[in-house]
Amino acid sequence: MLHEFMIARKKLRLWQKIGESYEHVLMKALGYAMFRNDYEQIQIELNLGLRYTPDLIALNQNEDIEFWGECGQISIRKIHWILKHTDTKKLVLFKIGFQAEALIKKLRKEIPKKYRPEGRVLLVNFVSDIVNLSLQKDFEQIPESWFSTYQV
């Protein structure tokens, strides 16, 4: 199913694949809207030929990974792999109505600090009713009341 979002008056079209939830598609659109000004080259699901394909990605002129975004369910193992095997400068995890403190505690326990230096990993936790709040699919900016952020 095709979903059309308006992000700062520009159309963003995202396909919802078989087995993919609408919430996953929505998080990609919201993440894109939140970080598009910080990372002008941000793209959705660009295959880098790595073990994993990011939901959101931004490369610099040298094709180094400036930003990697993962939406929804993600294993600690996958997060660890991304941090260990890529030079990703910023990894952002997008969740909806999640127990953030429990995840942060687990990440800090299971992923060595050398792979998650200060400022490298960010958790964006959208409020539980984000689907209802975003029904118009038209975002100039994402209101701060729609999410909380946590440094890991």
C-alpha cells in the first residue's frame, strides 16, 4: 500500500510492504521529517550492501555514514553490529510508546561503551497515540509533544 506524506510541503511517498506495519512506515516518515534539516542527504531504505539495510540513512560526500535510523523492533544484536561494524556517526532508534528506560539500561549493559560514546546513540520514543496525532500526514515540523528523546 502506498502512503503519501507531506514533509515541509514536499511529497514523500512510502510503500508499506507485505508484513510491514503502518506504524513502521509512519516512523520512517516522522524520522525523515525530524532529521531532514540536519542531514540534507537523508534517504529511506538505501541498500548499502551491508548485513543490514537502514530504515533511514544519510551519507556525506565521502560516502561515510553520518546518520543511521532504525524504526520499530530491533535486536540488541543488530544495534551492536551496526555500532561495531560501521563508522556511523549517529544511530537513532525510533520507537512508539516504549519502555525507554528498560531498553537504555539493557543497551548500556550489553554494548561496550567504546561502541556507544557520548552522543552517538539516540532513542526517539513517540507517544502511544502518534498514529491518531498524525492522521493528516502533513508535517512542517514534528511537535516536541509527540516524542521524547534519550541519549544512550
